[in-house]
Amino acid sequence: MPVFTYSGTASTGKDVSGELEAENLEQAEQILRSGRITEVKVKKKPAEIKIPGFGGAGKVPTEVVTGFSRQFATMIDAGLPLVQCLNILGDQAENEVFKKVVKKVTADVEAGSTLSEAMAKHPKSFNSLFINMVAAGEIGGILDQVLLRVSTYMEKAEQLKRKIKGAMMYPTVVMIVAIGATATLLVVVVPTFVNMFEQAGAVLPLPTRIVVGLSEFLQKYLLYIIAAIVGAISLFKRYYATDNGEKVVDNIKLHMPVLGDLIRKSSVARFARTLSTLLASGVSILEALDITARTAGNRVIQDALLEARTSIGGGETIAAPLTEAEVFPPMVMQMVNVGEQTGALDNMLGKIADYYDEEVDAAVDALTSIIEPLIIVYLGVVIGGMVLAMYMPLFSMMDMGG
């Protein structure tokens, strides 16, 4: 990831400077704004030559940051000074990358930076949601509560991610195995039978001729087929990387049968959990919507949330633009509307997130229950049919011999 050097003014009025990692200049500026640094001057640092295996800090696992946050909250609640907490957590950190990050954060805090400003320099370890919540906790004097809240959020977000990955992994693995088994039969097994039939001079029935034709086609054009698949994947990635391509593909995802329902429900759960956590921590509604949009995971939902942010800036409600976009179920919009009217939007969003976490579980079970019979049908019809087709000439030969 590119490294940027910066200089600016911290919220305390002190001039600050340093380095941070970001995908591009815009993200670097956003990270600095999240850390309450203004009048920033940012420029890209020339790339350094790195030898593989040496240097280059990777992304810190979520569970490491979650554990750090929970322990940090406990120490602050016990009355330990901030720097002492960071020193203890840095010394006991088992992840070497994260240990270095905590040490750098400690040094910056000792030099006069706020905790959020120090953390903003390490986006691989602390994302914008984490940084903004810490900044709000510092301002409100509830840093321990905010750290507990963000650790709970990260744990639940990770659970949701594992559910979705598990749901996607099962059909993917089964599909690969089924296609691999079919290709092996056509390329390896069928030619053996064909040689045997040719030597015996057997007359091949229609099903057998079809399987033999598929086998010959696959043997002849296998490399071309693989090249076409690789090319199609490459073209798809390039198209998805475009602005229009991302919108089109993400919209298709939401409307896919069965799978689209799972994606939509997981998106609702993520949106509600993220926005609820940010609002409960004291982050402003505009900043909270901006962060929630950038962590939505779907371009259609991201655009709808950014539209809601614009609506809020114009003095309107969140519910109106989201209802018009039709990205969330009507029940969710009704609950959001009630939450806005009663002034308890964070609590209402928390209830929505809990409900849709359970809905994701149900959607995963539904996906699994549909896939399993499809697998059985595929194995029975395709693979079973191929095996039967190859044995049909043997049965004819046995009848002739009898």
C-alpha cells in the first residue's frame, strides 16, 4: 500500500506531521480528517525497494484488534493512565505487526497527539469507523464505553462475515468438485472405454455416442476452454472495477434468487449494526452515514446511504431517500422512521441488526437446503447418466455373447 507524508494542525491546535498508509490521496486525506487533523498537506512518498520476506507490515487480524480494544477498555475503566495502558498492551501483544503499531501509537500520544490522531496513521489496523468512535469517546469522556462498544461491534461483524463466507464456500467447493469429477470422467475414464469398444467392434448406442463426442470435444479444446474461462474472469474483474460495472453487478447480486435474499439481509444487518454503533458512540449523523456507506459492501446500498447523507444535510430524514431507493425491506424503513421520530434511532437500528442476524442464519439454512438436492440431482443425472451410457455397450456385448 502507498505511503503518504503529511503535515497539518491537530484538534489541540498543535502542528503535526508524519506518515500514513492509504490506497490513494483521497483516502489519506479522509483518514486525516477522521483523526481531526485540518489544514493538511499530503503527498505520496517515493516507493522503497523491498526484498520479499523482509518488512512490509500486513493487515492485522480483526480478532487481534478486538482483543486489544476490550482489554484497553477494561484498563481505562480501572483508572490506569492512557499511556500506561498502551505500554502494557504493546508489551503483551503477540502479533509482531500489531506490537509495532501500538508502540508507534504510544510514542505519538506521548508526543502530544490524541489517541484518535495517533491511530489514524495506521489504517491497516484501525479503520475509519474505529478512529471516529475513539475520537467521539475522547471528546465525550467515555473512551472506555466506546472501546467496549467497538469491540462488541467487531465481534458481531466478524461473526456475520463468517456466516456469509461459510454460505458461499459450501456451494463453491461442491461445484468445483462436481465439475472436476465430470471432467475427469470425460478426459480419463471415457477414452479407456472407447479403446475397448473399438477393439471389440461394438456398436455404440446414442447415449454412448453423445458421451464419447463430449469426451473428444473436451480433449481437443480443453486448453481453449480453460483460456476462455480465465479470459472471462479477467474481463469480468475489469468491468466490475469500473463505476458502471460495479453498480450493475451489485444490483444483480441483490436480485438473484435465494442468494440475493442472503446478500440483502446481510447488508441490512451490516448497515444497521454499523450506524447504530456509531450513533451510540456520539459520532455525528453525517459522519456516521459516510462511514456506513463506505463499509456497506454493495455499491447500490452505498449510493443509497450517500443519498440519505445528502438528504440529512438538507434537513430531511434518513428514511425518505432509502425508501425511494428500495434497497431495504419496508419493515426496516418503518422502524428507521419510528426511530428518527422518537429520537431513539441507535436503539432501533440495534434491534434491526439483531433481528437480521437471525434472518441471515435462516437464509444460510435455506440456501443449504436448496443446494443439497440440486447436488444429488446433478450427481444422479449427469455423472450417473455418463456411467450408464458407457456401460450400455458392455451389456449389449454380454447379450450377444450369451
